[in-house]
Amino acid sequence: MRKIIYLVLFLLTCQNVTAQLFTKEKVANNPDNIDQKFLSWGYFIGFNQYDFNFDYNENLEDILVDKSFGFHLGLIGDMRINDYLNLRLEPGVFFTTRNLRYDESYFEGMEFNDSDLLREVKSTYVHIPLLLKVSTKRINNFKPFIIGGISTALNLSSNQDNPNDNSSGEFRMTKNTFFYELGFGIDLYLLYFKFTPSIRGVFAMNDEIVKDVDPNSPWTGNISKMQTRGIFINFTFQ
């Protein structure tokens, strides 16, 4: 009988603790309530990893992309629509490097050396997205959300107007790229500001490759379309 009484007391205690953890109202941070402002501002820093998606004319070996983590930073302008919707402008500067590795089959019947099989693609993007943020109801000091929209980017390292092409070691891309974006995150309300970690996928909508002069170029001749895709990890402060 005593064991049954102890078991009942233990279950009641667990139920009470669980109720306090998940239902008890906690002290709300950020008393100025930035979410109620029509316009608010902030900044973000983070990491990115860019990739390429290729469409080919012929069924040769895939071009391999060696990806690396890049860095980015920028500003935030936020316009409140209602308690659950916000329109955001997030201009930033993004730095990244991708290495393209070609298979030897691309140079069949041609003389080549090891350096011809590798092209380093360094990119510096001025990235300007227009995003719609859809949030849930705030739960104590956090609020999950999803975010998506469209963006444009100016590639300052594109080499689009460079008269030299891959025959001179210059891999060229278009200056302007258009993307669609989709991601999710969580707003964390700290004592004096709002901190937001988030992750976002970006996908180019236009072809970015600038073809070599030679239509049979081993570097661009077999590529019918080349589009950027990438992942952003953002840390936002408002």
C-alpha cells in the first residue's frame, strides 16, 4: 500500500512539474515590444555555402563542385503587416568560392594539363531579397516562423565583360542573378534585443554561364544551363 501511495505522489509531482514547464506564463523579455513597431531595423551576419546545378547537352561525366563555407553580413528593414506577417528587405554582401572539377572525357582528342581540369570561381554578391515572414503566435520568449520570397544579386566577380575566356583561364558568369528563397527560423526575445537564428535555401532562376568563344569549348560547350543554389545560415539582431 505504501508503495502505491509513493507512486501516486510521484506521478502527481511529475504532472505538476510538466504543467509548470509548458504552461506557466514566464516573464516576457524585450518590454519595448519591437514586434508592434510598424518599421524596425537590425543587422545580420552568417555563413553560406553555394553550389551549382548543371544541365548538360550530352551525357558526359558530371562536373564536380567543391564547395566551401563563405561569409556574409547585411542590414534588415522590417515592415509589420499584422501580428503574423512581416515584409522584410535584407540587403547584404556575400563572399564565396567554388571550384569546378572537369573529367578528362571533356578533353578527349585535345591536349591538356592538370590545371585545365580545375576552375576556381570566386564570387562576391550584393544580394537584395524581398521576403515575407510568416510567424506563429509568440510563446513566452520565442516565436517560430517560415520565410520566403524573391531576390536579385549583383556578382561583382562575374568577369562577364572580360574578353578572355576559359582558353585564357577565365571562367565567366553573368553579372545579375535572380533567386527564389525559402527558409525557417525562430525569434528569441532576450532582455534588450531580439536574436534570430535561421536557415534558408536559395535557388537561381536564370542561366548564369557566359559561353566561351569556341562553341565546342570543353569548359562550356556541354553545359546547356548553369544555376546557383545555396544555403544561408543567418544570425539576426534587432
